[in-house]
Amino acid sequence: MAITSASGGGVPAHARTLLGHPLGLFMLFFAEMWERFSYYGMRAILVFYLTKHFLFGEQPAFAVYGAYTALIYVTPIIGGYIADRYLGPRKAVLAGGVLITIGHLMIAAFEAPIGVQGSALNGFYLALAFIIVGTGFLKANISVLVGKLYPRDDSRRDGAFSIFYMGINTGAFIGPLLIGYLGERMGWGWGFGAAGIGMALGLIVFVMLRRELYDVGEPPVVGGLSVKSPIGLSVEWTIYAGALVGVALSWWLVRSQGAVGLVLIVGSALTVGYILLTAFRALPRVERHRIFAALFLVALSPLFWALFEQAGSSLNLYTDQSVDRTVFGWEMPASWFQSVNSFFIITLAPLFGLLWTALGKRGLEPSAPFKFGIGLVLVGAGFFALILGAPASGLTPAIFVILLYMLHSMGELCFSPIGLSSMTRLSVASMTGLMMGTWFLATAAGNFIAGLIAQATGGEGAGPAQVLVVYGRIGWFSMGVGLVVLVLAPFVTRLMHLDTIGEDAEHALAGEAAIGEPAAAGVDTRDEQRPRR
């Protein structure tokens, strides 16, 4: 039986449970697992598809990859807002799943012969646009549904997010293995088709078991979606029509990668400018200081993700071209290495949780800024694991790529869940969604910059030596910035005013300690926050 609460919310007391949790949690687990299966599997072969099927050069392939992954993190801000205001997270997740499935299956269905671009390439960009907009609807809202399954004071909420997190990383682990093998060894259409089928399975699970959500995630205004809009359609169908307009816009942006950078610069300037203006004009001193501390952390996010996201672009091609992947006489697909990060996240996250808890009991747990500094040092050090292991000539042993991923995963665990928590913990209630959106925007900027860095590793006549030179530069830079952050951490921590942060409310995101993916949490965090006990 579900636990009832005076605070309201959650599924009803008679809802069926499994392992003490509502069945709706496990439905969302499988839906998210298959969505992450499709996304990370497709991400593992995207650059290979561009360079080996469409015969792109490395630099334009990296540009497309950077624009695509950047937009993947921009659209959840819009999708979260639409769900909060009109659609509700349940319908948003369903719409997102349909669009993502269409996108993956389009790539598989309309594959042209090798080297043929023209309409085939434009069709591929259109398929990416469907995935981008679909991810905006789905990714922004599915974790919000997890939080809404429980009353705000339900002690099971953190455990629920831990289970949900396993779904994220299970899909991210399996996707590159299966989709990568099918795409590289049997044909690209097989790989992208498997990604589409995976998302379709998640969609089927969501539709068949949607009753387990009861009334959780329904539109915020009863009957509001059936009201006629100015264009003559209902509000709901106007949103879906707007999604198709978003697909067309995303198609243009993926084709015009420079425009994505301009959108990010303008969007970031306007967003940060608005936050600063609000902080100076409307917030008292303590809350204003906390916003400054949060913006300091946001400013570090693009650097971290720009380095971390080399995994799907330049590091992916380096692994394909310059790493010894032979095991007992069999050469494993390069895309399989994309699963290493998820493996380390799954295995190391509980250890990091225990470490922070043990240090906290002794009053020694590092502050959020200090953890960010550690994360930047680790992500920079990861590149040197590869550089030091690469021979002067010949192939690099695979163990050094795995060591790089291990250090990057450790850095991620010092960065991503801490950042998600800090955005909600440091912001005032009226700005929580805005700060989460700003975090996603910074993550998008990092993905776009990742594409620019990857372009610097390739080009006419460039070989593995050029990759290692660039990795050395960004590695030193990241570690240098990380050391500066470690020095500044005490000053930034003072701005957080941790001694009074629990007087009005406890702002920590329920389940934040478990989630290690940059877009794991939704934009609407009002019902995901832990209340003061």
C-alpha cells in the first residue's frame, strides 16, 4: 500500500506496489531505460555514420554532432515550460516518445547508398530534428512524474530516484553495445532501427501501464487543453502543431551549426542578465549571494561538459582509428567503449554516496564548489591517462581509454548530481525552474563547445598526434581552472550561507544524490523538492 501524507500529492493509498514502490515507478523506469537505450546507442554511432556513410570529413561531422547534442539540452527547457503551463508531464512524455520513435525509424527507413547526400542527408537532419524536439518533451518531464508519484514528505522519494537512475544508466550501458554492434557490423539501418524499436518499446510500456500513474501528471488546468486557440485549433493540438514548427526550426539549426552558437550566446546573455537584474532589484542580501554562488557553478558547467562530451565525437573516432580493440583475436566495435562511462557510473555512484555520507558525519564533506573543482581536475587528468599511455607509434592499448573514462566518470559524479542539487538548493522558490533551465542551457553550451574542440583535433592530414596535442592543452586548462576553483571554494561557500539555508525550506532535489546525468532531472522541480522536516 502507498503511504499517505497530510501534505497531499502522490498516487492514492490503494495503488499497487512492488518492492514498496508504486508500480508507476517501474513503468517509468522501463520507459526511461528504453529512451536512454535509443539516445546513447544512436549517439555512439552518429559520428561514424556521418564519416563512413555520408563520407563527411571529421570537422563537419563534429560540427553536426555538437549542434545536435547542444539542441538536445536546450529543448527540455521549452518542453518543461509547456508541460508546467499547459500540457502536463504525462501527455508531454507521450508526445516526446512518439516524436523520438519517428526520428529513429526515419533514419533507418530512408538510408541511401554510401556517399549519397542531397535529399538523403536532409532527411537525416529532419530525423535528428524529430529526436531533438521529442527529447525536449520527454526528458524534461519523465523525472518530474517520478517525483509526483510520492507526497513531498514521503521517505521513499530518494529511493525512487535511485531506482529510476538505474534505468537511465542501464539503457545508456546496453544501447551502445547492441546498437553499436548492429550499426557497425550489420549495417547502419540495423543500428538506427534498433534505436527506434527500443524507443517504441518504451512508448508501449508507457501507454499500456499509464493507469498506474492514476491522476499524476495530468494537465494543470482541467479542460484547459480543449479551449480553442487563436489559430482555431484546441490548445493541445496547437502545441502539437507548434512541435512540428519546432522540428522545422531544429532541422534548419542542425544544418546551420553556427546559428546554434549564436542562439546559445544570445540565450545565455539574456538569461543570466535577467537573473542578475532580479537578484539586485528584488532579492534580499542572503538570497542574492546564493544566486551569485549558483551562477559561479553554472559558469563552470560549459567547460566540464565540453571536455566530457569528447566521448561521442573526437574520442569515439580516436578509439576507432588508433586504439587496439582486439580481444582474443576478435576486434570489438569502437562504439562499445561508449558503455564504459555508464558502467563506472553504476558501480561508483554508491561508493561516492557512501563517501560523502561518511565525510559528512565527520564534518569533512567538501562543499559544492570544492567538488566542482575536483570534477574539473579529474576530467582534465583523464586526458593525460590517454596521453601517457599512447605509444610513439602504433595503436594505443585499450586500457588507457578505459582509464580515461573512469576518471571522467568520477569527475561526473563530483559535478552533475551536485550541480542539479545546487540549482534548487540555492535558488528562491520563484526562480527554481529558471535556475534549472540555466543549468541545462550551460550544459547545452558545453556540448556545442565540445564540437568546436573536436573540430580542432581533426582536419586535413591530422592524425592521432594532433588529437593528443589538443587533449593535452584542454587537460592542462581544465586542471588549472579546477585548482583555481579549489582555492576559491571557501569564498564561494560563504556566499551560499549554508548556516541559514534550512530556515525557510530545504531546497535539495529529492533523489539528487543518485542522479549522475546532466539532463536527468526535470525543469519543474516544485514537487521534487524535499520539504523541511
